[in-house]
Amino acid sequence: MDRACKRGTLDRSITNTPSANIIGIFTLGFHNQHDCRELKRSFRDLGILVNQIIPEGGSLKYLKDLPRAWFNVVPYREIGLMTACFLEKEYGIPFVSVTPMGILDIAEFIRQMEKFVNAWASILPEKKANYLPYMKDQTNFVSQAAWFSKSIDCQNLAGKEVVVFGDATHAASITKILVREMGIRVKCSGTYCKHDTEWFNEQVQGLCNEVLITEDHTEVGDTIARMEPSAIFGTQMERHIGKRINIPCGVISSPVHIQNFPLGYRPFLGYEGTNQIADLVYNSFNLGMEDHLLDVFGGHDTKEVSTKSLSTDKNLSWTSEAELELNKIPGFVRGKIKRNTEIFARQNDIAKITIDVMYAVKEQLNP
């Protein structure tokens, strides 16, 4: 682009119809392929041409065509924001950095695109865009999230407490969806993107009890163990933490595992993405007597309870008799009893948990 500009061969004319560059899609990104497909579907429905998609499928040969777009779209802050800022500064191309994740932010994303389209429509022979009917149709007939939020199933989640952790884009968006759209309490929202601390704090302000900005996964694990949430929404690292302390986890961000590259269509962005997120959130909780019934009917892969500790519990161990007693407790309350017992042991400088310690905890909590 720079070379073409200096040679005077850079085509600065914009496309005849509204168009956008999608910046930040790449092969190994978390659900990026599905997100890209959903964005292209939305653009097609809105009459917006996709000018370029970079870096996925991009080519040096066609980078010079980037300035032909009416505006740029940056779905993920971690990939593409600096490029969009450069293109705005050097070539005057505005960009939308709102992530279209969740009903409310999708609406804001579309409103910003409408503003940019109409800015050019006043100069070119284009009709003014009105995307409100599209938003209403998609909210009512494609996305089921608004309906689900009013259902008895979602209302059963109201007041549940969770911890959210991941990259800045996904952690902030999921926090907003959980609190604003589903009525779930976020005890802690965090990210490992320390460079984006200020933006992240602005996004989650007033939506959670604590904010955690760290690259230390042991600190994340200790925070989760201390807070004892009903569920975790994080990376594969948080999923492994959850398995160790018997707290379910829905994966919402990189770093990921091969299982987070599903063959089926599972976007996180756009109106179809709201359905996928609602399913993920609902299915990430241990619901009602489900875990207890699995114990009764032998549905679990194993009935053994993990008594391995997190980083703060290196000197804590369980006797075989105490582990056997713990296994007799119904699954849906077992994890909480285990955590309460370990908290009691740490507070009283007890290195080995015995049955007597378990009964002492029971007496303290139920005098």
C-alpha cells in the first residue's frame, strides 16, 4: 500500500455499494471461521459488500484494495485493532470496534455501521440505510436469546455466581451477556491481556465484584478456589482448574484445545452466536439434582473425588478414610463440602484432613 501510494498507483476510489473490510480473522482463532461466516451472512442481508478479509485468506497482491472499503470492522481487539487504527490515520477509513456478541452489543455494532453507511450515502447516489427492521427480525426470529432470558430455565440461573476469565474481547463480552442479558452474577471478571487493562476495566465496570488482570494462571486458580462460583467461563486453563475442584467450566476464549474447533456451525458473533452462547452458559451449570441422579444411576465416568489441591494448598492432604467418607456425599453438594473442609483446615493450620476434621466443619457450619 505504501509503495503504491508513493508511485501514485493506489486506487483511493471507494466501491459503488457499501463495503467493509473484516480485520482480524485467522485460522486458529477461537471460533473465528464460524464468526467470519456469520459476519458475512449479516453483511449480505444488510446489503454490505465484504471488500477484504485479513489476515485469513488475504494476499499481499490485494492489500492495496483495502482503502476501497467504506469502513473497517474489528471483531477482536487482540487481532486487528492496530491495523484499523493505522488505516484510519493514514487513509481516513473509519472502523467499528464494537464486538457483535450478545443482543445489546450486536445492536450497537449495526447502529455504528449504519452511521458510516449513511455518511457516504449523503454524498453518493445511495439510499439512506435503515437497519432497524433487520435488527427486529433477527432478534425475534433468528436469535432465541431474548426469549430464553425470559424463560423459567434461564430464571433458574438468576443469582448464580460465576467467574469469567480469558482474552479481553471474549471475557468482557461474556461478562456483559451474563449480567445484562441473563441475570447471572459475575463475582470476578478477568483477562490476561495486561496491555488492554484500561479498556477492560471500562467495559466491566459495575458488572462484577472484582476485576483480575494477570498472566499468572495460579493466581486465577486461587481466586476461583477462594470464590467457589457455581460455574467458570474461561480458557482451557480454567477448565482444568474447574476439573480439579469440581466446578463446571464453559470455554469462551483462547488458549483452547482441539475440542474447541467444532465441526458444526457454532459462531459466537452475530444473532446465531447468541443462541450458541445461551446454550453454552445453560449447559455449563450443574442443574438441580442432575449430578445426584448421575451418581445414583452410575452415570459418572468415575465416582472418585479429586482431593488434589491448588497452589495455596501444597501441604494439605486427605486420609483415605476421609476420602471414602467424602465419596459417600451426594455429588451435587460434594464439591462445596470439600472446599469448606479445606478452608477450615487452612484456617486452623491442619495439614491432614481426617474424618474428625470433617465432622468439626459440619458442627461449625450447622451449630
